[in-house]
Amino acid sequence: MVLCQLELPIETVAHTLALCAQASIPVILDPAPAAPLPDAVFHQIAWFTPNETEAAFYLGEKSSPENSAQRLLDKGLQGVVLKLGAEGSYVAIRGKAARVKSFPVQAIDSVGAGDCFNCAFAVALLEGKDPWAAARFASAAAAISVTRHGAQASMPSRAEIDAFIAKHR
Ligand SMILES: Nc1ncnc2c1ncn2[C@@H]1O[C@H](COP(=O)(O)OP(=O)(O)OP(=O)(O)O)[C@@H](O)[C@H]1O
Ligand SMILES: [Mg+2]
């Protein structure tokens, strides 16, 4: 699985996605910072993971998670995860969609929460979890990260995530 975001030039991202499509490698694209994407790119994305502001950028308006996810899927994506901050996330594929709750924590610094979520989501999918279970694992990782300062420095270890989930069962 390849995880991309948009801090690289669009040409580089588009080329990466084309190579991944050829090699049948699934791609998670976090469209951050939001920037216009060629139509073809949407057909090469396994998981598109915008936050609410980014989702509104691609749709031209703010809308409910249900409606936003459906309209994003209609662009040709295979799956969408709307990241909703403390409100959790909304995970949709064609024909199935559901909200995934966040974990209640005392947040002190949300920097890096999105990246933490994406990476943990990728790990859980590759371990064979279904998308909603993967989003729950990712939510736990991201919840830990917002209780700590920094971006990379706030990322939890696997053992910390597993212990956190066990405690919140
Ligand atoms: N205050 C919080 N409490 C618990 N979980 C949180 C909180 N903030 C974020 N999260 C978790 O982190 C995930 C990603 O956060 P968010 O929705 O803010 O993404 P983002 O805007 O892409 O973040 P970033 O600022 O890192 O780019 C959320 O879906 C949620 O699971
Ligand atoms: Mg983000």
C-alpha cells in the first residue's frame, strides 16, 4: 500500500498513482493541503481521506458526512474516510457506510492526528481488518497522538495502541 498526500507537486503524485495502478498497489491519498486533482486520479485511489474542509473543497460546498461521502465516491474513488476530528470519522465504500466514533481523550495538540490516523488505517487494512475495524484502530492511534505534543513525536507505538484499545473495550 502507498500513502500519499499533496505536499508534493501534483505531477509527482499523479505519476506515483499511475505506477501503483499498473502494479495493482492500493493507494491511500490524503488530499492535504487540498488542491485540484486531474479526474483520472480519482479512479486510481483505494482510500481518499479528507478532513471536512478538504472534502468541502472537492465538492464545492459543505455537506453532511453521508452526502459528502456519496458524492466523493461518485467521482470514481473506491473508498472514502472523512476525518471529523473529535467527532470521529465516516467510512464509506459503494453500498456500505458508517460512522466510527472517536475515543474520548483530553486533547492537547492535534498536529499530526490526520497522518497518524492514515498510517494506522493502512497498517490495519494490510493486517486484514475490514475498513470500519481499521478505522477504529486508526482512531485509537490518533486519539493517543492528540494527547501529546508534536507531530512525529506524538505517534504511539503498536504496544501503546493495543493497550489503549484493550482499556477502552
Ligand atoms: N480531540 C480528539 N479526540 C479524539 N480523537 C481525535 C481528536 N482529534 C482528532 N482525533 C482523531 O484523529 C482523526 C484525524 O483527525 P482530524 O479529523 O483532525 O484530521 P486532520 O484534519 O487531517 O488532521 P491534521 O490536522 O493532522 O491534518 C479523527 O478522525 C479522530 O479519530
Ligand atoms: Mg490532515
